[in-house]
Amino acid sequence: MDQHLISLLLALVALLVSFYCFYLINDFRKRQAAKAPADNFNTRPLQLQAYERLVMLSERIAIPNLISRVNTSGISAREMQLLLLESIKQEYEYNTSQQIYVSPVAWEAVRNLKEQNMLIINQVAATLPPEAGSADLNKRLLEFIMTQSKGALHSIVLEALNFEAKKVMR
């Protein structure tokens, strides 16, 4: 009988230790879960700032804004093309770290805008004669942009960034 009593006591102690461990682990998980929203709150300002920076990037690489900022008279269309492309690349590279804080969809939209604008600049420049000046390229680029429908990628990207930023603010 002593043997059975000792076994029963050991089983009871093991059961109590198991329940206590379960309680500690469960309590730890609850505390971690309670901390999680506070951690997310700390990143919210960074996320909003990232969306703000990407909106600014989208505006800065919009072709009309780019032309008014980079416009240099007295250079060839080819030189102007290179200046426009370099400006887009610099703006984009300066903001690449923002992809950490935004959704993959938002970042992909900005990347597509950059690629589309570079493609437009290259294609329009390819239609010009070699002796064309920067004013010719700028004029053709602006004419091309004006013929685009309201569903231009620039507008769509801005709407997507605004939508994503509003989701973060909720």
C-alpha cells in the first residue's frame, strides 16, 4: 500500500506542476498579446510618414513636375532625356527604404510608376531627330501626357497610396 500511495502522490504532484506550468505559459502569452498593439502603435507614425514620402515621390517623378524642375535650355534632347531619367532614379533610390513600412501593393505601384515614366521618356525621345533640343523633348512629353486618359497611372498610384494610408490611420 505504501508503494501505491507514493505513486499516487507523485502523480498528483506531477499533475499540479503541469497545471502550474500551463498557467504560467498562458499568462505569458496573454501579456505578450497585450503588448503587441502597443508595438504596432509605435510603427504607425513611421508607416504614415512612409506613405507621405511615397506620395511626394510620386508627385516629384510625375513628368510635368519633373520637366519643370529639371528643365535646362540649350541642351540636346538626348541630354535632357538623361537628366530626366537620372532625376527619377535619384528620387526613387532616395526613398527605397520606405518599402519597409508600406504594403507590398503600395510599393509595387510606386515602382511601376517609376518604370512607366522612364519608359515614356525613352520612347518619346526615340521619336525625335538627333538634332532635337530639350524644348522639343519637353513639348512632346507634355503633349503625350495630355493625351492620356484620366486613368493615368500617376493618378491611380496616388489614389492607392491615399487608400493605404487611410487604412493605417484606422
